[in-house]
Amino acid sequence: MSTEEEVSDMAVPELSAVEQQIVLLVAQGRSRRAIADELGLSLKTVDWHIARGRRKLERAAMLHDRMQREADLVVEGVGLQARTAIDNQRREDMTKLQPRPTRFELKAIFALLLAIVVTGAVAGASSAAKTGSSPRSG
């Protein structure tokens, strides 16, 4: 498999504008019915967008997990060549004090970051709409 194929396999599809809106509203605690009413969509359409968004976010989380595992292997490989016994002991002590985040915690952190990015994108689009300019035009 070529590097380009590996990269395209790892590519995470971007959320559509509607998916971004719905993710933002879900993050704000709105019900599916309230989202459907607010956006003028059927409940089934909202469910479809939520499912698509969830699949995309899960793929992004899986990619993040894979990249983290690969980064950990690189760090461990480099570290094994350079570390001393004292460094190993210090790392063990630090690990006991600061446990690594679980997969669930990483997904929650990623979802929060995504909500922040989406909120910024939606806010940027809203302010651009009010001023009559495109958010992408400088």
C-alpha cells in the first residue's frame, strides 16, 4: 500500500454544515424533536444526520487512537535507546501519579474540542451572515 493510499484510508470526512449545526445543538442539550423543529427537518432526517455525524466522529476518534498508539511506539523506541535506569524509575513514579487517559476520556476530549471548533465555525458563519460577507473571504 502506498503512502497516498494509507493517508486516504486515514482521512476523516468533514462534517457537513447541517451535521455541524446538529452536533452543536446536541452539545447544547437540545432534544432531537427541538432540533428538527428549529431546523425545519423531519425527526428521521435529524436522526440520519446524527448517525452520519457520529460515524464520522468515531472514525476521527479511531484515527486519533491509531496515531496515538503509533506515536507511543516511536517515543518508547527512541526512549529505550536513550533512557537510564533512573529515568525508568522516574517514569514509573510519574505514571502512578498521573494515569493515562482512557479511550473514553480521549473521545470525550475530542468531542469537546470538536464542539468548540464547530461553535467557532458556526459563530463565524453567523457573524459573516449578519455583515453580509463570506466567512472564508478575508
